[in-house]
Amino acid sequence: MPKAVNVRVTTMDAELEFAIQPSTTGKQLFDQVVKTIGLREVWYFGLQYMDGKGYHTWLKLDKKVSSQDVKKENPLQFKFRAKFFPEDVSEELIQDITQKLFFLQVKEGILSDEVYCPPETAVLLASYSVQAKFADYTKEVHRPGYLLSERLLPHRVLEQHKLSREQWEERIQVWHEEHGGMLKEDAMLEYLKIAQDLEMYGVNYFDIKNKKGTELWLGVDALGLNIYEKDDKLTPKIGFPWSEIRNISFNDKKFIIKPIDKKSPDFVFYAPRLRINKRILQLCMGNHELYMRRRKPDTIEVQQMKAQAREEKQQKQMERAQLENEKKKREAIEKEKEQMEHEKKELMMRLYQYEEQTKKAEKELQEQLQRAMMLDQERRRAEEEAIRLESERQAALVAKEELAREAENQKKSQEQLAAELAEHTAKIAALEEAKRRKEEEASTWQLKAMEAQDDLIKTKEELNTVMTPLPMLPPPPPMYDNMDDNSDSEENTSTHSADLQMEGINDHRNEEDRLTEAEKNERVQNQLKALTSELAQARDESKNTQNDLLHSENIRAGRDKYKTLRQIRQGNTKQRIDEFEAL
């Protein structure tokens, strides 16, 4: 039995290992990969490898893996990558896994600066990638420093601004907060909707020359072929939509494109190597096929996939709504619980205060009782003294009367009797004065005793009020918890050709009427304006790259990706081919 071959396939977020037979074809390996990751939108993707000469090449599906010039390693290394890009991600990408793979690949292209992205857009995109990873911003969970270890911005952008990593985090965090309530899948789609408007998004660039020998770039993308000057990959100068091309072919290094307009000459250019022409032809055929597919009614398979995706999205939305509902209920219960805890603490504090007041009132009551007893004793003493004084006064009166009688009976001398009489009179007056004072003192003590008695009654009433039982707290609520790419021989002079059919398609130039996401979406437009203004203060203009200058010039001229597309496709095909030859 033939020995199995070990293969490692690296997707954008995983590593897969397989053991294949020497007879295994590229398609069999490809099918095994897409089945493993659950991908059905297979037409965008391919398996990429490095050949024996160090060139990145796409695995041919109709040939055996072992017959292709894959670099000899154990295991054999492949990358699962998007080979073709959609025109409009929001209209074409169906599965969440497809969106995720595109999101990760486009993000990597932007961070590595393979796709130029202006600073303000880079920061906004970073905030969407943070939402896609961390979900909603929560102050308690996302503490300062939660983004410091994340790779979020191109190195070029970091170098061009005088901002620390902490300051970058603060800015991205502010925009992260703006995306509250957005699902991770929606954040990835929003990222792609903005990224697809970047000039270099989804473009494969190839070194070519025209008949004059002028070095140029050929850009192949989902919408057609574009020609760029050597120092500007952002702004194409001439464009040919797929709907204008009927045949593409090459012989050796010469590449020939035949327009549908038979009055136009052939569009001819030269590549430095035969290998490049093979790759160009493959990409043209694949992109043209997808261009046609988009402009025809969906196949039954795609209709089923879209229906399933809609159902899954509705289910997710329902689950999300239910979760939000439960979350709100839980928050309301937590809030009510906190309120009740707060009220409980207040009641406990009031109870403590009442207990303290009760203790104080009881103490005052005891003191007042003691004072009342003392006052009562003083009153009794005053009454006894008054009785004694009254008794003495009566005795004095009796003595006075006795003396008077004796005066009469004994007929004492007038002077002696007058003296004794005066003495007794004075004594009587003194006793009467003492009695009056004692009576006043007894009255005073009596008033004080009555006041004390009133205070005692009031204190008892207050005490009864304080000691009235508190109402019971309510119980807490319940918790809701075909071509040989590997041959680069210059002796290979055979011609490779492909006819591009255009029958049965609708609205083949609708891409020229497109608007960027920033033009369609006022929110994105305002966010980009705010970021541009904010970053301008920290910008170091001396570190601007060629692409920065080209982008700024396009902005000043009011150009964007789709306005430029309309401009470079103006005139008939012959005029544009003549323009290309004149470059």
C-alpha cells in the first residue's frame, strides 16, 4: 500500500492536518478542507503553496497533489486563502464562516500594509475588529490596557503619529463603545463594507509592459482589468470591465485580450515571465466567471444557502433579543435588589437610631423619676416644717392671750407688760414671716413636682411611640438566573486561450454607479471626519509615504474608488486601448 503523505493546511484562524494518498487530487484535498471547516461558498477560495523556486502558486484541483511542485517538507504546507473577492460583501457573502475568513484575510492585508488604508479609516476599522473579538465594551471587564497586546493598526500609521500605545488605545476604545449592541458577525461585515472601498482591496497586481516597453502595473480584480502607472497603485489610469472582453490568451510572454467591440484592436501587453501570464489567465477566467454569476439569477444551491442563512440570522436575532430581554430583567432585579438593600440599610439605621433614642429616653425617665422623688421629699419636708411653725404660732397666740389675762389679773406694771407684749408681738411677727416663706417654698416645690410629672407622662408617650413594631420588609424578588504553473521554460511557445461568454447577464455595468460606504452611511462619514480631525493634531507630515500623498491628492480632487472607475472607463474600447499604447 502506498505510503500516506502528511499535509498541513493553514487557514486564517486554524491549522488542519491530513494524511493523503499519492493519488489524491487537489480537488479531493480542497473538498476535505472545506468540509472540515463547514464552508459552502467554495468558489472564492483556493489552496496556495510555495513551489520549489520560492514562488507562491495556487494548487491545481484537477491534478494530483504529489505531481505538483510543492516545496518538499514534512508535512507539505498549504495556505487556505481567498483567491477571488466579491464585489459587494453585504450582497454576496452568505455564511458567517465565509465572512470571518474574508475579514481575517483583509485585516491581515491592511495591517501588513499590502492594502493601503488611510489612518482615520484604519482606526475605525480597528474599533470594528475589537468589537468582533471582545463584543460590547464593558468598563468593569475591559480595563485600561486591554488592547495593548492587540495588533490593531498598520506600523506605518503608528509611526506617523506622535501617540503612545495607551493614547491609541483610548481612541480605539472610544469608538469601540460606539458599537455597543452589535453582534460579532455584524462587526466583521461592517469592517468589510468599509474595507472594500479601499483602492487596493481585492486587486492582484502584475508587472507588465506595453508595446513601447513602458513599465506598468496590471490590476486584476472582481470588476475587470485596470492599468496603473508604476509609481501609483492607488489610481488606475485605464479600465476594461469584464463585459467588454470576449477572449483572453497568451503565447510565451505575450498576453492578448480581444474586446467584444471587433472594431477595436487587441489589447496586448508583455509579462516578464511565462509563469505570470499563466496566473493572469487563471485569475481572469475565475473573476469573469464570478462576474457573470453575480449578474444572473441565483442557482438553486445559492438560493437554499441564502434562505438557510436568513433563517439562522433570524434565529440569532431572536436569541439575541431573548438574551437582551433576560439581561434587562436581570438588571432590573439586581437594581431592585440593590434598592431593597439600600432601604434595608436605611431601616436598620433608623432602627438603631430609635433604639438609641429609646435608651436615652429611658435614662431621662429614670433621672426624672429620681428628681420627682427628691422633689416630693422636699415638698413633704416643707409641709412638715409649715405644720411645726403653725403649731408654734398657735402656742405663741395662746401664750399671748395668757399673758394678757395675767396682765389683767395680776395688774402688772404697764412698762413690764408692754415690754413682754412687745417681745411676744415681735416673736409672733417673725414666726408669721417664717411661715410665709415656708409656704412659698412648698408652693415652688409643688410646681416643680407637677412639671416633672408632665415630663414623665410625655417621655412615656414618646417611648411607647418608638417601641411600636416596624413594618415587615417585603421578601426579595426571585432571581432569574489546466495549465502547468510550475513550468517557466521559455521554450514553451504553446498558446493558451479562453473565451469569455457574456450572454444572459443583466445590468453588467452597475458597479460604476456604486457609492462608498462613507457616502451611503452618514454615521460612518461623521466618524471618519471626526477621526481625521482628531489625528491631524498628532500627525507627523514628514513621515508621509508615497501612498499617503497619492491618497491625499485623490481626496483633494474629490476622487474615490468608484468615481475613478467611471472616469477610466469613459470612451469606447478602442480609445482606451490607444491610450494604453501611448503610456
